[in-house]
Amino acid sequence: MKGIIFDQDGTMIDNMMVHHRAWQRILKELGLDMLIEEVMEKVHGINEEILQRLFGDKYTLEERQRISREKEAEYREIYRPQLKLVDGLDIFLKEAKANGILMGVATAAPPENMDFVLDGLNIRDLFKTTLNAHDVKRGKPDPEVYLKAARALDLEPTECIVFEDSPTGARSAFNAGIPVIVVKTTHKEKDFEGIPVLRFINDFTEISFERTKSETVFLN
């Protein structure tokens, strides 16, 4: 294992329920009243794709972009006081960096949300590549973002490992041919049925850099 690629929301920070609640409120304003469980199941990926999937051609691209900006601004305002890395990730990142492991971030979040996290937590310089929703044409579960991240690290997919929190993201990594470890901040193990997952963890205190390296070598 030479590279690690992190999803951001729900993986590096435990923020997904804030996203879900913001989406639930915005969708209700748009006339779509969904239970939070429905939001968790159906609202995933790039925002403009989400809105088109839910509403078809009801909104123009410009309108979808405006709705997306409003929703994300609301999310950042709510989550800002809570912004912190998932437990153990700060140490894990430093260990990986010290051992020469190349790292990247590959998220479906818009660039403003990526900046909010990476600059807000002062961790941008730990990553060789950072990809967001504006860097791809197709959102997860399409493998594009993970394949592009591996290329940016100058590595083959099989030389990397992905950390994810959602079935959609895990499927994206699998479709890219990259082993995936799931952080259980948002979903339960049963939600990943049919997706080969290397390991499930509650947070990064449960996994050391050496253990990850060992497991990946075993896979190869």
C-alpha cells in the first residue's frame, strides 16, 4: 500500500447528519417532504445530480446550483462550531505522512465545503491531491473520482486504499478497483451488503498505520 484516499464528509469529519437535516429542510421548501431515513437513503452524490434525480427537469442547472449553494451555506453555518476530525484521524494522518504514504481527498462535496474542512482544520498540506465535485463529470458510485485521485498520486488503484462512510462511496471505490475500509459514522454494516469491504471501524482510534499496511499487503 503506497497511497491512501479519503472521502471527506462522514469519513474525515462526522457531519453527515447535519447534511441530512439541511437537505430535509430544503427539500420540504421545494415541496418534497421526506423522512430523515429517506433522505439518508436517497440523497447522496453531487448536489446538482441529486436535485435532477429527485425533480427531473423541473429546475434549470442555474436553479439547481443556487439551491445547492443555499443548502451548503446553511450546513457550514450549523456545523462550524463542531468542526473537528473523527477521533484518531489526526494521529493516523501524521503517521502516514511520516512513513511516506501519499494521501489524497476525493469528495462529492463542492469546493467551498472542501476548503471549509481542509483550511478550517489546517490539514491541506498533508495531501498531494484534493478532488471535489467540480473536478469530475460523474459522481459516486461512478469510479471517476477515485481513479482520478489514484492517477494524481501517480499510483495504480491496487496500490491505494480508500476510507469511506457510505455504501455509495464504498461502491465507487470498489468500481475503481480500490480496497475500502468503512468508517461507521453514518451507516451500519448491513447497509453495505454485496459490497466487498476490507474492514469496518468506528473511528481511527481502532486502526493503526501498521495494521492498515499489513492488511493491504495481505490483500496483494
